[in-house]
Amino acid sequence: MPLARISHIAGKPDSYSRSLSKVVHSALIDAFQVPEDDYFQIVTEHARKDGIIGPQNFLGIKHTDELVFVQITCAEGRTLDQKKALYKAISENAARDTGVRQQDVVINLVETAKENWSFGNGDAPFAS
């Protein structure tokens, strides 16, 4: 039940957004064992310099203006090892499939209770 928000700068090839989308979804399937059809994402392009803002250096990691932000909201319950595997898979596979530097992939995981989700019709399938 994750919802992924993927933000990157505008002006990339047409395939860039789709490739990032697939990278994130594939990592969620592998690391978090989400079903293949559990595919909810918002992918947005932002103007260079004004739309994606980050430091040139943070925690010893050098960033460029090619930052990609991935925010994933999901149900609670994943282990630390699963989270680390997710982060690694997203950054490595994004670099491989899109050419973005691993250092420029910033990932934020937001966990929420399962009853906080509705997937349509106003139903809360996981509320008890």
C-alpha cells in the first residue's frame, strides 16, 4: 500500500520519469514484498534551480542540481534491514537505469497506521 512521490528536474528525456517510477516500484516489490499491482505514484517534474532545492554538501555527501527526491508513505512494520535494502535498491537501480548519481537520490520513508488508507469508494479495508 505504499504511495510514492518522485520529484526530479524538468528537461529530462521522456523515458526518465517512467524509468524512475519502475525503479521505485521494483524496489518496493523486492524489499517490502508489496504486490505487483500495488502501484500508486505521483511523479512530478520541477523547474531547475527553483523547484528542487537541496544543499551542495550534506553529511559528507556531495549533491548536484540533478537531485531526485523519493518520498514513500507506507504502512508501519518493515524492519531496518528491509528499509536499508529499499534505499540501496532505489539509488543503485536509478543510477543504472537513468544515469542519475546515487548521491543525488534522496529518499524519505513515512510510516503510517494501516487504518489511515482508503483506495477508493471511501472504504478503509484495513481498519478494524
